[in-house]
Amino acid sequence: MRLVQLIFYFSIILFSGVECFAQEKLGKQEVISQMLKNNFDIKIAENQVEIAENNQSIWNSGYLPTITGLAGADYDLNDRITEPTEGEVVDQRGIESNAYNASINVGYTLFDGLGRYYNYKSLKEQYDLSQLQARETIENSVLQIMSVYYEIARLSENRDVLKETLEISKNRVTRAQYQFEYGQTNNLSVLNARVDVNNDSINLLETEQQLKNTKRDLNVLLNRDIRENEFKVDTTVNFVSELELESFINKAEINNVSLLQIEQNLEISDYDIKISKSGYLPTVDLTGSYGWNRNRSAASAFFPGSTTTTDGYAAGVSLRWDIFDGGTTHIQIKNSKIRYESQELRREQLENEVQRDIANALGNYQNKLFIFHVQEENVETNLDNFNRSEEQYKLGRITSIEFRQAQINLLDARTSLNLAKYDAKLSELQLLQLTGQLLNVEL
């Protein structure tokens, strides 16, 4: 018993000694800032936005001309035997001929049935959609990281409560020891007090370990060294006012990120229909080129060798109109319209789901906030009961078991209060995310 007790005491002293050193205080805004810089999911989302931004630039629009440079060279080496009807046979060996050419060609689509115009518009909508997707990733990351952050805060406050509880239990051991030495009680009270100290020490050690593990979780989300555990968090919790929250809920349909994304998808689907319809219209292309050619031919039996060089400009315009393409354009238009109708159905479904989720989240938040306020009153009641019990215990009017029960009741009330406080705050954050205001309020 003595050995176990000494181990627990040494562990508590060790933990207390570590806290004597100055610890970094990691505030909520600092955590959000580090997350935006270092979180892997957010970095990937930012890369997707950058790709969409590149796609919607003028360089990917089809509005710029194409310029192509071509060059070539041919070399021939032949043997030739000419056998005329009359006369001598002419035998030529190693006849060489070569040709060189170079050209610069310019092409520009003057009109393509407005296909590229609507495609360009669609790419801009896709860029806006990628920004909304990145925003959704950030919102989910904020919610995830704040869940871990508030868990660290809860465990930190629980640890402080357990330290106070342990200190009270240790004082009880000292008091019971004195009473035993003066014959005011038996050794059973001393043993019970020591057992309670051991139990409180175990609870404190387990909470310390949970706290360290949760700090590592936060470091992983922030892409920090997981060994950086010597920091504190802000345990202050502020709730959004009821009037402000009501205003957020009323504007949820125009701020919810999922609803905004479905609106962007509808715009893109509408442009897809217009792009498909462009297949019914003609295409007009302009071409221009400058070319240079040089050909050298060897002499034959009847003609002398020659070298020919040409260069010059060429320009042209062409019109292509697929009067009937086998029904491909017709099917593309029908499928694009069906996809648009599906997006409209998805919007109706999503609107109902968002309204339901907001109603559920609001109900959960109100219930948890009510529980939090009840727990505050419960702590006050148990604290008053504990103070009275402590006085009665010192006067010898109640037993150590009754005093211990008052101590446990206070411990349970304070840890329940911590849990209720952070549960209510996380419920509020979930509600703010659904209303589209998570990134617009101070956490």
C-alpha cells in the first residue's frame, strides 16, 4: 500500500512540476490561422481552386488564335537505268535529290455556334464552385479542429478540478492520521482516506494522459510536431446572442454552402445545354500561312538538273455546317436537359434536408444550453453542500464517508458542467455551419 501510494504521489508531483514552466497559450484565432496555413485538406482544396482559376483564364477559352511552325527536309539517293527504244542505255549511279520546306500557319475560329462562349462562362462558374468547395472544406476543418480544441479545454478544466479534489483528499488523510494518533477515530478512517487519495490520483493520471493524447491530435491537424505538448488553450466560451442567431437562421438559404453549391451546379448545367445547342450552328474558321520551299532534282537522261525555290503567303476562310450529324447533338441536348432537371430535384431535396438539419441543430443547441445553465446551478448547490459538509466534518458531526460523498457529488457536478459547456458550444458551431456563418463569427 505504501509503495503504490508513493508512486502516485511522485507522479502527481512530477506533473505539477512540469506545469511550473511557462507554457505557450494557444488561442482560438491562432489555431484557426495555423490550420489555414498547414492543414493538408485545406492545401489540397486550395490547389483545386488554383486549377479551376487556370481553367477559366483566357488561355483556356478558345478565343486566342493558334500559331504553328512546320519545317521538313527530304533526301533521296537512287540509282537509275534508262533503256530508250532507240539508242544507248543510260546507267546513272548515286543520283541525289533533296527538298526543304518551312512554314508558319495561323488559325482562328471566328464563330463556332457560341460553343466556346458558353464554355468560357461555364468555366467561370466552375471556378466559383471550386471556391465554395474549398469553403466547405475549411468549415469542416474548423469544426473538426475546434472539437479537438474544446476537448483539450474540457480535459484541462477537469484536470484542475481533480487536482483540487486530490488536495482535499490528501488533507483528509492528514486529518484522519492526527485523529487516529489522538484516539479520536480508528485506523479504518485513515485507510479509507488513503484509498480515496489513490483513486483520485488514478483519475488525475488518466485525465493527464487523455489530455496529452488530445494535444497530439490537435498537433496532427495543425501539421505541428506531435511532441509539442507544453501549451495551454483558452477555456473561455462565449455564445452567440439569441437575436443574432435568429438572424443567421433566417438567412440560411442564401448562405448555406451546400445550397450555394447546388445553385452553381444549376448554372453549369444550364450552360451545358447551351453548349450542346451550339452543335446546330455552323463553324467559321480563318487561316493564314507563310511558306518557303526549296527543291533540288538531279539531272536525268533527258532533262538537266534544277533547283526550285518558292515562298509566299496564303489566307483562307472556311465554313463547316453539320446539317445532320446522325442525331448526336440532339441526344446531347436531351441528356443535358435531364441533368439540369436532376439538379433541380437535388436542390429541392437539399433545401428540405437543410431546413431539417437546422431545426434539429437548433433544438439540440437549445437543449444543451439549457443543460449547461442547469449544471451551473447544480454546481452552486453542490458547492454549498460541500462547504457545509466540510464544516460538519471538521466538527465531527458527520462521518468521513458522508464527507467523501459530498466531495464526489461536487466533483461530478463540476465535470458535468465542463462537459455541458463545451457540448453546447459545439452544438452552436454546428448550427452556425448550417446557417453559413461559421467563418463569420468569433469562436
